[in-house]
Amino acid sequence: MFNKKKPNPEIIRNLKKIFSNENQIPDTSILSIAELTCHEPNCPPIETIITERAMDGKVRNWRIGKPINEILESDIVNLTNSHNHSH
């Protein structure tokens, strides 16, 4: 049995707020934050995917190479400055 720590909902709420402010995400968009385990080579063991679903159907993803509970505000700020998201 694995005793995997689930991400704290409060942390996720806070990350969404910081992320929305940094990226000027409109209130009409739906943000989701998910933790994925990666089994591919050269991939972090756990990465966090932030997905924006806009009203017009556009979907954008951002990736952070660490678990949700370890993400810092600076990671989100650096994400927005590096423009490494896909359209």
C-alpha cells in the first residue's frame, strides 16, 4: 500500500490564484492543476501540469518539473517569463 501524500486543496487554490494573477487568466477560463508521474527517460519523476481551458475552446498547458506540494511562487513567476507553454 502506498502512502502517497495528496496535494493540499489549499495549496492548489493558492497556486491557481498566483498563476491567474501572473498570466492575467480571465475568470471565464477554467484552470486545472494535476500531478503526473512520468516514466519516460529525461523526464522528472513527478511533474505538475497547469491547464487553462478558455471560453473559446483554446487549451494551454504549462509544466513544472516537481510535485504540487513543492512548487514555489517563484516557479510560477519563472514559468510566465519563459513562455514554455504549448497552444
